[in-house]
Amino acid sequence: MILKQMRMMNMVKQNNKVLLGLSGGVDSTAAALLLEEKGYNVTGYFFDVTGNNDKTRKEAEETARQLGIELICENVSELFKDVVIDNFCREYIAGRTPNPCIVCNPNIKFRKLIENADKIGAYHIATGHYCRIKYDSDKNRYFVRQGASQEKDQSYMLYRLGQDVLKRLILPLGEIKSKNETRTLARGKKLQNAEKKDSQEICFIESDYASYIKSMGFSSEEGDFVDKAGNILGHHKGILNYTVGQRKGLGIALGKPTFVTEIDADRNRIVLGNNEELFSDTVECEDFFFTAGNVKEYNGMEVMAKVRYSAKPAPARIDVYDKKITTIFKIPQRAATPGQSIVFYNDDTVIGGGFIK
């Protein structure tokens, strides 16, 4: 333990060395450029989550070559399947809609960055996320802050990171105000990925979710569409094909706009209703994580909260219990979906969050 602490202290003193998550996309490329401008000695790290992602790996290798930095490549496909993919499939089978990035970030991506940074003697790690890190001297804690770009802000995705990660994390794109600003950095160095399109889909799925889940050996039986009173309206093709808020692809015509308002996995039922029935001012979450550690200090606190990554933060109050948090919004929120995360903010600072029940 003492030797490990001494090695860590030496790494802190040599704090110009940083391990950067390098995907081959323009965001991580711009992050590398900004780090080098500030005098950091940058090494790239690419992790292959499928074991056969040759195209993306080659893009990362070419980016590293153009940047003139070393690149570490690691196949994490077995760990990724155990931690992320199997969880993703099980959640859908249970009628929930997971966000795999929320699971991957603390358990694989940042864990692997820390492990490999330690191996090469780098204290700092970095990624191309659009958000910021701040240190609160009163709490002696590091927190994630929203990025300068409200449009690109990714603080929601990092709410489950612990102090072991946050104290070593640099987020070079935190002050970037637009994607064009990021691309301009890459264009200035004539880098091949300056115009590369953003990835909009889940990184390990090329087809639709349902087909992918079935290909992984999971299935769900057909069942009934019902209204909120339990009246049978028709038959569904298995709950893994649906998510709360869905309208398209239901395979049923009721003569009016119809949405999935609830998935009852225990009874294998899909509840259908109108758009108004998707709104609620109360959201419960479980398996919560708070950066400050002591969740009880936030009981009754007025916060801003997001029920999904793309949602705008909305004013709410949180009531903390032993195993759940009840969030009461001032304005009802649409389609707060079980399995997704609700994330809480104090001004622009992430204080915690949990998985919607």
C-alpha cells in the first residue's frame, strides 16, 4: 500500500503525462490537440468492445499517427459483454429501456483508462466529453459540471463516476461552445476525421435493438396490448420490441394517435394510451449514486433534473428514502422511462442520479 501511494505521488509530480480515450472521432482528436497545446504529453487509448471493430480501430490508429502520439489498443469484448451487453438485453426483456453508456462509463471505459494510465505512469486521464470538472473545497470533492455548450453537454453520462476517477480526469472540450469549434481545431491540423459525422447509435449495435437482442439468444413471448383499464386492444410481438413513449411500429391501428405508456413485464402486457397519459410530475428512482457520498443531505432539496439524456433540466424537489428517491417536478415530464437515468443538478453541477423505476 505504501509503495503504491509513493508511486501515485510521483505520478502527480510528473503531471504532464495523460492517457486520452481516443476513438478516432473528431471530439477525442480535438481533445488531444487541446491537451498538447497546454503542454501535456498525450498517449491515446482505444478499447474494442466487440473484438472485431477493425474499421474503428484503424481510424483511431490513423488519427494517432497524424497526431504523432502513441496509441494503446485493448480488446475488452469479454468484459463488455458480461457488464454491458448482457445487462442491456436483460433490461429490455424485463420491460426497461437501458442506457448502456451509463453502465459502461464507470465500469469499463474509465476503469480501463485508470488501469492503463497507471501502467504507463500517467496520473491524468482525459476524454472528449463536453462537460467540465470542478473541485469543491468545502466538501473536499470533485464534481462534474455541465459543458459550456448546452447543445453538446454530456454531463448526464458521467453522473456515476467516483472520486478515484474525477480527481484524475481532464475534460478539454468543457469550454467548447459548438461542434463547429471542435471541427475547426481538426481542420486547422488537416486531420482526416475533421468532417466525420457524429455517431448517433449505440456503439455495439448495427441493426435494430430487437434484432440484436434476439441474435444474442434472448427472446420474449407475444402478449396483449391493453388500455389503462386492462381492456385487451390487440396482440404485441414480445415486450423487447417496445419502449415507453413509442408510437411507430406498434402494429396496431386504433384510429387515433396511440403510444406505449407502460410495459407490464410481469403480466407480459403493453399498456397503450394517448400522449397526455405519458406525462407525470412524480418519478421514482433506485440504485442511486451521489458524488458527495452522503445522499441524505439532499433530502428535500430543490434541484434541476433530467429524465433522459436529450431532455432539458427541469425544476423539481427530491425526497430521499433508504432505497429510493422520489422526484416531484413542478412541470410534468413526458415519458420518464424505467431503466433510463434521472440525473440531478445544483445549478450547473451534477450532484447525483439513479435508475428510473
